[in-house]
Amino acid sequence: MGEIVVLSSDDGMETMKNNRGKSSEVVQWEKYLPKTVLRVLLVESDDSTRQIITALLRKCCYKVVAVSDGLAAWEILKEKSHNIDLVLTEL
């Protein structure tokens, strides 16, 4: 198997070299694409679980609105100012 070495540069390009000395450039498209933020409504009655899941989702760069019951969730959804993309809840 060949060994591949990746060399990064500040312009968003990476140069990959294999063990035969051949190189090819790889473009990191993430630098050029717009970043979209997913807005999540979390409905969880247990306080500690709600805090843990909120922290995990925020660490993944989601915007989180956390509420404790369905009535509060319905009020958030009626506002429409939050533009919620995803609702997480338990049955």
C-alpha cells in the first residue's frame, strides 16, 4: 500500500503526495460554501436530560431552543420568529 502525505496551505488548497512522488491538489469546498445553521426545537420534560442534549447539540453548532412541554413548544412554533428546522421530542 502507498503512503499519502497531505500538505495544507492558507488558500484552502491541499496537496496530496503519494510514495511515488506524484502530487494532486484537493480543494476544500467548505471554505467557499455558505454555512447554514440548523435550528432545533428540543422538547424534553426532564431538566438534566434537556440540558445535556442542548449542550451536545450546541457543541455540534446547532441553534437550540429547549422547552419542557408540548404547550411551550407549540407557542414557539406559533411565533415563527425562530424558523425551526427540526423538532426533537419523545413519545
